[in-house]
Amino acid sequence: MLLAVESYFHDALRPAVPETVDVATGPSQGPAAEVEALVEVCASSFKLALPEGDDLTAQRQPSYFAQVHRWPGNGTTRDFTLPANAQGQVAEVESPPGRPLRRGDDYTLEGTTLRLFRAPMTADEAVVAFLRGERAEGFLERRRCELRLTVRAWVKAPGNAAPLLSRALAAALAASSDLGNLEDEDTFPEESGVRMRLLQPAATLLGVTRTLEAVGATFFSRAQASFLIRGECEQLISLGTPEPVGIIREVRRDT
């Protein structure tokens, strides 16, 4: 989930930062001595609230087999057909990814075809459908959670990192004002039976600091902004494999 948050903010900051400045994600390694400037995006912690009482399983619900199907968009197509191997009922639709649509208001389901009332924008991944299948061993659990995010700017002294951070911070604030659901793409339901999502996240700026730091024998001006992100972590654990589904292709009457 940390990587999903970093990737989201990296993509938001990249256009706001000069092309000559790299935008790195992950734990801070600091700038190399020959680098003039650097921006870092680091999600450093992910903490879930414990259920009340002594029972750690108190918030768990029955699990189910799930499938996720994704389609690209070309700006005009509104119909998206589920593949022949799709199993289960359409439970959620997002377009763009992370933005839930309302059935009846934003889309309809006609047989195996999702029909959006408005064509999604051109994108490699424009529509996502979550299918809910038969009951499975495992559990579904949703718990409140919080993440810590830092956006850090480095500029070689005697330069000042504050202007570079200001540009990055403006982009981060704009991105944090309209966060959608985020999916941990490092989990693959079809292979592992595990899916994690951050639902309805909200971010707030905690503060800004500025220091002068030595990296080896080189001094850098460092400015950073700290964010707190809160939301609900959904964990779907589906163990085993779905029962095969037979399809009646022909009916004959013996006489």
C-alpha cells in the first residue's frame, strides 16, 4: 500500500517539477554528491486500527472469490464487455480507476456488457470492474488506517530548496484534495487470493521543515512537507479455488 500511495503522488508531482530534476520514490537515499537538485516522495508507515476488545477477528466478514477486469479507453467507447471466463456478479465499477460509479446513474449492466453513460477518457486503464463470486474460505475485513507521507526537496548549497518544495507541495496539495480509492497492485487476486485497497482516503498537511545537511563532503539545502493520510483498509483473503462452472451448450431429447 505504501508503494501505491507513492506512485499516486509521484505521478502528480512529476509535471510540476523541472524535467532536469529527478523525482524518486521509496525510503530516502539522499542526493548523490554530483546531483544539483532532487525531489523525493516517501510513504514511510502504514498503520491499521485494532478492533475494539480482545478479539482480533471481530471485524471479519465471510470471504468470496473475486475477479478484477480492466479495459482501456479511447475517449468514445462506452460499452465494455466482460470476457468469457468472467465469474461472479459485478459488484463495483470504477472509471477512472479509483473513482466508483453508481449503477443506474453512471452505468448499466446489460448481460455481460457494461454500458457507461459517459465515455471514459483515453487511457491504458480507463474502466475497472470488480466481480463478486461464490463464498470462499478466508475473510473480508475493513479497518481504519493511516499513512505517513513525506515530500522532500534537496538543492545543492548555496542554493535554496524552498522554491523547489513549493512547486512540489502545490502539486501534492492539489492531488490530495481529490484522492480516490487506491489498490495495492503488488497483490494479484487471481494468483494469491489476496487483495488490498485503500478506500475513501483523505490527506492533510502536517507541517513543513527546512534544514542544511551534509551529504558526504557536500552540503545541501533540504526542505520537506509531511502529510497524514487516513482512510479504510480493505483486505480480501480468498483461499482455495472456485468450483468449475459448467455451461449447457446443447440439450437433446432421446426417444
